[in-house]
Amino acid sequence: MAVGAARGSKVVRHYRDTEDRKKAQDKHWELAGTQMGSLIGVAAKNEDREAADDEGGEDFRGNHQFKDHMSGESEAVSEFAMEKSIKEQREYLPVFAVRQKLLSVIRENQVTIVVGETGSGKTTQLTQYLYEEGFTKSGMIGCTQPRRVAAMSVAKRVADEMGIEVGQECGYAIRFEDCTSENTVIKYMTDGILLRECLGDGDLDQYSAIIMDEAHERSLNTDVLFGLLRDVVGRRSDLKLIVTSATMDAEKFSLFFGGSTPCFTIPGRTFPVEIMHAKTAAEDYVDAAVKQAITIHLGGSDGDMLIFMPGQEDIEVTCALIKDKLSGLDEAPPLAVLPIYSQLPSDLQAKIFQRAPGGMRKVIVATNIAETSLTLDGILFVIDPGYCKLKVYNPRIGMDALQIFPVSQASANQRSGRAGRTGPGICYRLYTERQYKDEMLRATVPEIQRTNLANVVLLLKSLAVDDLLSFHFMDAPPQENMLNSMFQLWTLKALDNIGRLTDVGRKMVEFPLDPTLSKMVITAVDMGCSDEVLTIVSMLSVPAIFFRPKGREDEADARKEKFQVPESDHLTLLNVYLQWRTHKYSAKWCADNYVHAKAMKKVREVRAQLKEIMAEQKMAITSCGTEWDVVRQCICSSYFHNAARLKGIGEYVNVRTGIPCFLHPTSALFGMGFMPDYVCYHELIMTAKEYMQNVTAVDAVWLAEQGPMFYSVKETRGSAIAKRLESVRTLDEMESEMKMAQKEMKKVKAEQ
Ligand code: CDP
Ligand code: MG
């Protein structure tokens, strides 16, 4: 399939510039406040509380509408609830029919693989069955999810089924958000959280059972957990491990745990799905999907629709276009258009599970989160453009990038399956049958084989897994990836020349942050600006800080401009936080300044958590006052690998790789009449161009001081070349030393 460049340019076409994209975004928020508001369901309790906290904020207005609608809609909700009681709903699930059989297999075996169609009840029921059977007497039941959204929404659902508040007996934990209590016995969490828990308690003693859910996803963290849990199971005969999968990788999982591990299959209850391939590949998958959706909607037959899109931007554009097209048609029946992606506020996420009022048809536009992790009932039509976003290490830019790829055949089959849960359905594939057969991979390449592994390396090193190359991976990462990641950690001084964890590295592991960010926090302590850097890191951990409502764009931009520190986006973020703090963390201040109150609240929470870790690590929190140059130096000390040199107006080139990168129009440095010679950036986002995201002006001398392995000040040409050669030599030396050390270790192990 013509992926990559050709497809990429099509994607960009929808938002010729940021203006276009923002318009789409605003439209989406507007939708959120109106149509979606009417889809409120039973579980609005928590949102109400949040809304009250945010009084005066933009979000409040949205939620307020929900509340108004809620009273109006309560009849529809109770009608739905009456249709089937929760008990009946639970007993209707395919897994219920095999409850006893499954439990006896689990009782008799330490590790069990459970395979079942999406929607058979694996995620929501297994934990409850174990709880009902008394497994929680000796410890918690942990259930890992590769996605945050899934962890949260499933925990809420299970809490509902148990008739309790989420956070009590059933809770969840995701990065920076722990919604559990001392009563919690069923804990849903991201796989990253359990991985971190292994650091503090290698045997995971507080758990009596662990369910590794969605194992077929083969997320990076799940894959590492596989290796670790295999050993934990060996050490703890009282621990039950259940691995669930929606597809048929079962045998591979079973072999991994020693071959005699049973695979239990939940007999499915699925309906036939007719698959319609496109005759020719869609020129533009967003347009094609919108057209198909409208055709289905006007076609008359009942049933909800599910459209897969690779990412948030495409989803927003798709939603906006469907709305647009329908509003231009006379007498089109009403349609509830609902987006779902990971950054969508959770109150809006909840809407996709609820019935649209008055029997209105729903169209859900989703990322591949809806492929297997979230079960949506009532879908009879699936539209599959055949693309998804994957994080892949890009050697050209020397870091991971989210890029659009064709899905695998396994994914395509999962997607079409979503149309057959409640009745016979139809899946429209916007690609040809030949493309499916000849150009799609059979299965998606596991994340561990395609991404940067710095975090994993750091974690395993601190778990005393020294010989990473012989760690028991289900599918080993390419050696080159591993060495690249080790090299990155070495430049950050987290590893020494023979690949051992340094003190800095040990400290870095304590923070649930990317290595570059945790290094920045550690350096800030020495530089006397940890108070400021803590704030910056927290601000970077939350997606959108500013908003631009439709019709008030100019005003919002003007407010934003007031915060801008001309030499740095990072300092701009710091400035926003400090002013908010001066205004007593007021939500009204946020609304007045077009700053997301909820996002800021989250920043404050993240900051408090990071601060706690610093206190535990006895790291001093000191402020540099108004000496913000120090902060820029500190940023430079971690981000020297992302340094760029001015080449033309707004155009930079990466100092190491020479690839061009541009200032984003939303950057504080853009159009300020000030173009520093050198900048460091947080990350590159690749749309039409390679844009630098979060940029700070730095001094060439700092770069030479902070990243001596990469850069030198050009006093003389000779010295620069000497430095460069030296850096190449150091890298070579380090690699060969590490390889030798690893060989040694293997030898020692073999002899033991
Ligand atoms: O994990 P699996 O795909 O096997 O199924 P599940 O997620 O346990 O879903 C079982 C049922 O719970 C489905 O009918 C879902 O519609 C329902 N569910 C829900 O209503 N709300 C959620 N947040 C999650 C599941
Ligand atoms: Mg599931």
C-alpha cells in the first residue's frame, strides 16, 4: 500500500495549516458541549464533582449543560437500565457460561492463557470471578491494560457492576493518578504501573493473582512484564497468572511459559460480518470514510457505526465533516457523532458506552483503542480505512516518532469483527482485497522491536538484570535498538562506560518520566532551580494548556501572548503556572486567560507527586528566583541531543543530524523578531514539516559544556574536528566495551 510519504501528505491535506486544524478542534469542543451533552448517562457522579471544583472554568460550562440534559434525559437512561439488570447483563456474557470450568482450570494451574472474542467478558468478569471465589483473601487481583483509557473505563464499569464507587473495592492506577484505597482488592492499572511496582517489590507480594490483559497487543511494557513475571511465577507458587488475548497467539504465550500452560478458549457468540473491499484504494481516507458513513446513515437500516482513524486530528476532522455534510442535507435523520481517543477528557469518553437518546443512531470515530480494548455494543457497521499510528524509532531523526502505517491483517480482522457483536454486520474496508492479501503484514510488529528502549533499559538495569541481551524476551528487540538506547542513557550519564547504572541513573529510575525529563530534574537540583524545573516538567506532562474557542480566537491569542517569554516555550509554561499560583490556583483566572482549568489542576497534582519523589530522594527544592537563564542552561543539559542551529527565518537544522526542523507558529519564539542562533527542543512533531515542539534558546557554549560527546565550540576548525573524532571514538569504545562485558557475563552465567 502506498504508505509513508504519499499517505502522509494526504493526511496533512485536511489541515493545510494550524488554523485549519484548530478550527476543527474548536468545532469538536463545541460539539462536546452540545450534542454530546445530551448523551449523558448514569455515571455522571464524578464529573459533577469535578465540575463543581472547576467553577467558572470553561469545562464547567460544558458540564453544566450535561447536567441540564441529564434531568431531561433521565427517562431514557432508566428505560435502558430497566431493559436488563446488571446481573442479567453479566450473566448474558459468553464467559459466564464457562465460569466454573474456567475457574477450575485456574485453580489447577499457576499460569492460564485465556482466549476469547472481544466482548466475551474477559476484562470485566475475570477479576470479579476471582474476587467472588475468595482469591482476594490473600492479596489483590491486579489486571494490567496497555491503555490508560481502558484501565479507567473498565474500572468504572466493574465498580458499577459491584455497586460501589470506583476507588473502593475496585480501583485503578495510571501514571500520575492513583484511584485506589486501602479497601481496593481489584486493581486495574496500565502495564507501566505494574512494571514500576516490580521496582519496589520484585515478587509483587501484595497480589494473589495478576491478569495480563490484552496480551495480543504486545505493548512494550507488557512484553517486559512477560519476562519478569515468568520469573516471579517461578519464585511464588501461590501467585496465579492469567494471560488474556483476543486473538490466537495463545500457543506462543503458552510456549513462553513452558509449553504445558493450558489455553482456555471462551466460546464466542458472534454474528457473521460481511466484508466489502474497496474496488480501488481510497484517495483520501477521511473523505472516503465520511462519504461511506453518510451513505450508511441515509441508507435506512438500523445500527450504530464505528469508524477507525489513525489519530486525534483525523478523528476531529472526520467528526466535523460528518456534522457539516449532514447539516447541509434536508431531513437527514439525527446522528450522534462521538469521538474517542486517549487524550479526550474522560467525561466525554464515557459517552461512547451510552445509548443515544430517542433511539438516535451513533457513529463512533475511534483510534485503534476500539479494536479490542473497549467493547462497544450495538455496532453493526464498521468503516476501516486500514491505517493506524504506530510509535516507531526513526533513525533519521534519532528518536521515536508516531507515524501512520497500514494495519496488519490481524488488526483488520479484529476491526471487522467489531460489526458482529450484536447482530450480523457489515465492514467496509477502504482498501482493496489485493492490498489486504499482498501488502499487509500478518501481525503487527511488537512495540519492543520498533521503539526506543531507554526506559526499559533503565528499569531492567535497576532490577539488576545486567545482561539485557540475554533477558528472556518473547521476541527479542534488535540488538542495535538496545545499543542505541544504552548510548542515549550513557550520554545522559545514567550508564557508565561498561553499561552499569550510575548514581544518576539510579535516581532517574525513581521518576515516572522519560529519561531526559528525569535527568533535567536531577540536574536542576545542582543548578539551584529545581523548583522551576519541577513546574516545567509537570507542565510538559499534560497535553493542552491553552484553548482557543471559536469566535474568540483573537482574544485567546492576545491573552496567550501576554504569557510569552520570548526566548523560551518552557519558560512561557513556567510563567503561566507561576501566575496561576499567584492567583491562588483560581479556575476563574484560567477561564479569563483561555487556559484549561482541568489541565492546570492536573499539572498541580503531577507536580505534587514529583515533589514527593524528590523529598524521598532527599533532593533539595530550590528556586532561582528571577534568574531564568539558569533554567535554560538546565534545559540544555538534558536536551543537548535535540539542539538545532539557525539556518533561515524560522528554519533550523539539527546540529547532530543536519535534518531541517522548524519553529511552530504557536511557539513563543515565532514572529517575535528574535531568532536565537541555537535552540533546544522537547520533541519533533512531523506533519507537513518537521516542527520543533517546546523550544528554548540556548547558548553555543552551554551545548559544548553539556554535551561534550556531541559538540564543541568552534574556536578553531581543528579543535572541532578533534572533538568530533573523539566523540565517535568514545561511542565506538563504549559499544565494544559493553559488548565485551556482556560476553563476559554470558560466559560466567554459562559456567555457573
Ligand atoms: O474483555 P472483553 O473484550 O472480553 O470484554 P469486556 O471488556 O469484559 O466487556 C464485557 C461487557 O461489558 C461488554 O458487553 C461491554 O459492553 C461492557 N462494558 C461496558 O459496558 N462498559 C465498559 N467500560 C466496559 C465494558
Ligand atoms: Mg478486554
